[in-house]
Amino acid sequence: GDSVTQMEGPVTLSEEAFLTINCTYTATGYPSLFWYVQYPGEGLQLLLKATKADDKGSNKGFEATYRKETTSFHLEKGSVQVSDSAVYFCALSDGVGTGGFKTIFGAGTRLFVKA
Amino acid sequence: IAGITQAPTSQILAAGRRMTLRCTQDMRHNAMYWYRQDLGLGLRLIHYSNTAGTTGKGEVPDGYSVSRANTDDFPLTLASAVPSQTSVYFCASSVKTGSNTGELFFGEGSRLTVL
């Protein structure tokens, strides 16, 4: 079945450092790919998405490119801030198979940014 | 503010007791979902509903039931709670049921502890 694998955390960076969180996926069909962010004590919220191969999603300085050839959707940010400290989830949505379209999440990567 | 409301925020429950987690949305979204979040496992889908009057099983449905009597409400019931159901539960919704491009909107979660 479909699955999402993302790098284990926690990731600890100093402010203004470059961030990469790796994400790879397996899917039967042609999924859309997402990054969600969860701040402490809150629910998840969409950070960015890409719906087809070679699309780049971007928001709040974060970027990720849908790479079909490597089945990857790595999250990057050029200069992190303390306020970026959160848990980041890679996810896919694929409608192939029974049950309609459902979203599958990776295990999450916790990011700590030090001042 | 429009969105998803979950209740209770937190609950401690004795094993064997029945518990219903409530979820209400005011965005008139067709699809609703229940996920559980466990450390190292990310979010796993328990049950979903593509539209009022229909429900389906997700990845980990055993021990849980749902109903969807109307568009706005999607309660999750634990008929006889067990300690392995200790988790944080998130309700979510999405606009589209026939597409894989839509984002999920999450509530703030219900933390359940079963002793």
C-alpha cells in the first residue's frame, strides 16, 4: 500500500541555518504531496502542497519540489527562525483503490531552532 | 472563527468505559476524518466519511465506531476503552471527496488517557 517515509528527528539547528527534511513516498497512483506543520498544543495545518510531478510548493520561506523520478518531496528553508520550531509531517493523498481519497502521513520530524 | 471544534480537550478514562469524542465543523465540508497520533507513528486514519450518511474504515478501525447523521458532526465512540487507545485524537475535514488535491483542516485534538 501507499506509504510515506521521512527522516527521523529531532533536528536541532541554530537560527538562520539551512533546513532540509527528507521525505520519500510509495504510491500506486498519482498522488498529491503535502507538508503539514504542527505547532505545540495545536492541530496540524497545511504548510505547502504539490499536485503533480515537477511542481514546487512554497509558503513562508519553505519549499518542496515533487520529484517523481526519485519519489521524493524534501522540505527546505534557507534560513530558519526560532518560530519555525514545530513538528513537520510529509503526507500524500491518493485515490487509487477502494474507499476514495485518503491522506497518509509520515511519522513526523520535530525541529528545534535555537536562538 | 470558522473551523473544527473538538471536545473534550483532554480526558482520563478507566478501562472498559464508553467514551465519545465530539467533532463539529462549520465549514460545510463534505468529508470528515478521525486520526490518532502516536509518537513515532505519525497520524493513522481510524474512520472517515465522504458525505453525510456514509462512513468507512481507515487503517486502524478496531475498537472504534463513528456516525455521520449530518454534514457538521462526526463523533467517534470507543465502546469499551483499552489502554492501547491512549492517544491524541484529531478530527479533520476536507472540501472535496472526489479529488486528491484538497487540504485537510484539523481540530486542536483530544488527548485521551485510558488507565
